[in-house]
Amino acid sequence: MVQAVDEATYLTPEHTSADPASDAPRMSRTWASVAIVAVNLLVFACLLALDIVSPRSAHTVHHVMSNSPHLVMEKLWIWQMLTANFVHSGFIHVAINMFLVAWLGPELERLLGSHRFTAFYLVTGTLAYAAYDVYGSLFDVRVMTVGASGCVFGIIVLSTLSFPRRTVRLYGVIRMPLRWIVLLLVVSDVSAFFWPGGIPWINNVVHLGGAACGAGGWYLFGRSVNLHE
């Protein structure tokens, strides 16, 4: 895991208003991040409970909500590009993804605004899975995939580009710039294509699609927010 240190919010005076409303509780200004985490945890809990009560029904719901390239591209189950972002394969899976959303999301939300941050999150996840579906169609990949990793990679990349001086402690010990960690993650995902069968349980195409959306989001939003180093 990583721990933030020397957290930087490089906002210009235009973004440091003396308006009393700016003193409102932080949660009220980051409702989208809270809602995203809450929805993901709620979906995970509901599917877990459904699996206990009716495993067959749980299997059907997973089949409908998870992302499968041949179902999206051949049967046009296009909703899977969105719904798969809210389904997770296990507690560790959802815990890691939601930890990263809860850590980096609020700062980006305060920077971009709640509505724009929500749009960025949903569009990033959808496009990341769209990239996987196109890839799966071209190379006959039929592996069903779930998780918010595409959204998370988009958030990580956008946060890194928006706050380039941010430093974190990897596993609470090793101090390094966040951009180095992003570089290592991207290199790891790219190198996975050269491993026979790839890396089990990791969808590198979704990761890279999310990272690309994060870079695209910075290009689009970076001109409308005043950042300085």
C-alpha cells in the first residue's frame, strides 16, 4: 500500500476563497467520492448476500453485469461497459479499489467539482472496458472481467499529472514520487503482454485504458483549473 506525505494542493488564490461556504465540512464538498465508494460497497454486499440466499440468481446477475467482450460486441450488451465497474470479485479486490478512490478521489473532486469528477469516473470506466471489448474482439479473448480498476487507474494518472510533486510512502516505508509508482504500474501492464497468458487475475487492457483516460482528462480539464507547481 501507499501512504501520502507532503500532500500538495497547488491551487491559485482564485481557488482559496474566503467565502464562509468554503468552511463547510469536507464530506459535503466531496459527496461524489463518498457516493462512489458507497455504491460499490453496497453492490458488493448485495451480491454477496444474494450468493448466500440464491447462488443461481447471483450467478445470473454476475453474468449480466460483468464485462465479456463477446457479449458486448456480438450481442450488444453494451451496458456491461458501465456495470462491470461496480462489480468486484472479492473483498480484497473491492477494498483496494475503494481505498484508492477514497484517498485520491476527494482532492480531485474538490479541484474539478463533484459533477465533473463523477462524469470523469464513469466515462473513464466505460471507455476502459470498451478498449478491452475491442481488444477481446480482435484477439478472440472471452474472459469475463469485473472491477473498478480502469476508473482507479484514471484517477491515479489524473492525480499524478495534476499534482506532480506529490510524494508517497510505498508500504509506509519507501518514500518516492507518485509519478514513479504510476510509471512502474504502466510498465508492468505493458510488459504483461509479453508474458505467455498474461498475468492471471489482472486485466492489463482495462488498466491501460483507464490510464489513457486519466491522461486525456488532464488534457481536457487542465486548461480549466488553475494549477501551479
